[in-house]
Amino acid sequence: MNREDFPMLKQDIIYFDNGATTLKPLILSQITSEYYNEYSANAHRGDYDISLKVDEMYESARKKVQKLIHAASQDEIIFTSGATDALNKIIFGYFRHYLNQGDEILITKSEHASNVLPWFELSDELGLVIRYIELDDDKKVTMASVQKAITPKTKVISLAHITNVVGDIRPIQEINQLAHQKGILVVVDGAQSVPHMKIDVQELDIDFLAFSAHKMYGPTGVGVLYGKKELLNQIHPIEFGGGMNASFSSDGMRIYDELPHLLEPGTPNIAGVIGFGQVLTYLEQIGMDQIRIYEQDLHEYAIKALRKVPNIVLYNEHSESGIIAMNIQDVFAQDLAIYLNKYKICVRAGNHCAKILKDELGIKNTCRISLAMYNTKEEIDYLVKILSNPKLKEEII
């Protein structure tokens, strides 16, 4: 789909590392250059024409994000530097003041570091208890396992909507329904889901959501924190400075702005936010449903093709997303990635920032193939051909 819009593909590479970051459409660099060359003023600071245009473009991007995830208000959309920044703002800005000693947080061992380490830190600070929801044989989260993990002390469930290694799609709507019946709040890491499927935060009844622009064809250094307004109004800023205050005086008096600017101190990544807004228009024209259908078909094709590769180990062949974790028997994951690079095939090797998943998989490092809308069945066929080389192990060694 739309391969002609991505200049990097002209380098004749096969890019299967979309879970780390996606390639960027030409329109992104064009709109970014336009900002820097034609109206490069600060946001929410000036009363002159080019500054007012910046404000218009910046807030237009916020409205586009609101529309993308169907938030009730654009005040519920906070721009951050990425999903990691958004999760830290949620955890240290809200839950630091909400949780008490002995309260329990439920996560899984397949979570990304950004949804693990902040909880570890807060747990040490407040005396909280981290507990893990069991994964089934396919390394998936089931409603039965969620129900089993919940105790009277459970106050938060924090899960990726789609995990970045196993690639399972969690039943977020059902988890939210169960959690809310028990007075439990739910944090959703949407870094791997928002770029690939339609998300309706109101229908799913999501309390907090975090995601990044760069994983959905947008710029690096831009992310989104969504929260229900009644929850966001209780967040304590963890950063203070210009752009988030209405007034302050020498005696220590200060009056802070309202949402969303309260949580956006300093000069933001203006070019990035404006560029992200343009990318969201681009994705809307394609259609998130169309992207989902195309990637589902591609994933099914890839799994069937990869099963034929000699000595392959597929760790998540029953997942529903475009993420495939694999190895070749007796070949170190990074060695395989370096070998594939000789053929201009880009994959990710390692633990993928999910370092405690080894407790579930029984292995520390895997090669990850993560698909996007510009990938093709022909690219998958070529990957399978290279992996099926009978002399692969000899050439790697």
C-alpha cells in the first residue's frame, strides 16, 4: 500500500522493523520544512501573524489526534516526547498521588520496559506490590487470567494493547469493564496498536492511553498522553516552567494553566507536532480500517510462508497483529539479523525492551519481523527464500 509515498523504499531495502519505528512519507518532511522555512515561530507565545499560524497548525494537530482516537475533548490530548514520556507522566503525575502502601499493580511479563520500569520505581518509592497476570500457552492475556490475578488490593492494571514481541491483542474493552466494576483503573500502552487499527477510547472506556508518533509514520520526539478529563484534572505536573503557568510571584504564589497546556511546559517539538498532524490527515485518507485489513492479510501470508522455513522457531504464530518473533535453531538472533542485512532485509534482534519476557519464552533474544502497510507479499517471499538457504548456518558461522 502507498509504497510510492515513502522515499526510503527507493534504497531497495526490505524494512521489517516497523515495531521499532516506521518509515516516513514524503509529506512529513515537506510540512516540517515548511514550518522551519516559512513560519518558524514559537507556539502559544506571540501576537503576530506567523506565531498565530503556528498556534493554528499546532492545535489543528491536537484536534486530529482527538478525532483519531475519538476522545470526548481535545483537552484530553496531551502532546509529549513519546509513549515513554506519556507513561511516566501518567505514573508519576497521577498514580504517585493516588496509590498507597500495599496497593497492587497488575502488569505482565511481556510488557515493554516503559510500562515496567516506572512501576518498579514507584513501587520502591511508595511500597507498592507488582503482580503479574499469567499468560496462556500462546503467551496471551485471557479474561480468565485477569480475573484470577485481581485481588481486593488491586488498584491499577497497566497493559500494552498489543505487545511488541508476542504481538497479542489484549481484550482491552472487556478488561476495562471488569476493572471498572471493581474500582480499578487501567493504563493502556497503545504504542503498537494505535498505528495499526482503529481505536475508540470512549467505546473501549480507556482511562489512560499512551502512544508515539514515530511508530505510525510520524516524527520522532512526539507522543500522546490521553486521559479521561476527570482523571487528567487530578494529575500533578512533573515538569514546571514556561507555557504551563498563568502567573507567579516572588512570594511563591503561582497559578497554573488548565489542560492541556498544564502538562506541556516549555517549547514543544512544534515541527514534529505539526508534521504529525499532516501524517494523521494522510492516514485518514487511506483509512485505518483498510490498513488493518491489509496488514492482517499480510501477517497470515507471512506465517504460512515462514512455517515452511527449515529449522525455524516461531514463538507467536497465533498472534493477531503484524509482529512475528522467530529464530533459526542454533543461530544467535543478532547473527541472523546481521546475515539478513547482507540482503538488505532489516529486522530487529534482541530482547526488544521486554527483558522479563524471557521468563515466559525461555529464551532471551529473538528476531522480530514487524509489518506495516508498505510491506508486500513479495518481500515476505524473498525473506523466506533467504532464510531457506541450506547453507545459511555455514555462511553465518
